[in-house]
Amino acid sequence: MKTLARFIQKKREELDMTQKGLSIASNVPLEIIEEVEDGKALFLSVTTRQNIAKALKCEIDEIKKLEKDISVDIVSDEVIE
């Protein structure tokens, strides 16, 4: 299964870019890039998502579809019924 962390890391490596290079190219703090690649950041702000997508030369939706929306996972369907 593809994860946001793996996707970002793979795209970055395909472009022969370091985490610091991605941080500079996307104008996103290095700490955020590290958190994303470590799997600690599962949801990105719109601006962060757009900037990373542009720097990685990919579509915004490629990143968005891999994000986890924690609000969906809070209550299972069985509890609601």
C-alpha cells in the first residue's frame, strides 16, 4: 500500500533531491518534510500540499489521495448505526 511518506520520499529521490533541497524548493520548513517522510504528518495544509506538489512536479491530487483524514477514522460505522 502506498503511503504519503513513501510517495514523497520516492518522488524526491527520483528528482535527486535531499530533504533540505525539497524544503528549499517548496518553501516548506525542513521539520515538516521530515515529519511527512517519517509518517508523523498524515494531513497537509492546502498551501503545503501545493508547494510540495509543485517542487516534486506531481499533481496535487496525487498527494491529497494519500493523506489520512483523521476525522473519518474517529468513529467506526458500527458505532454510528
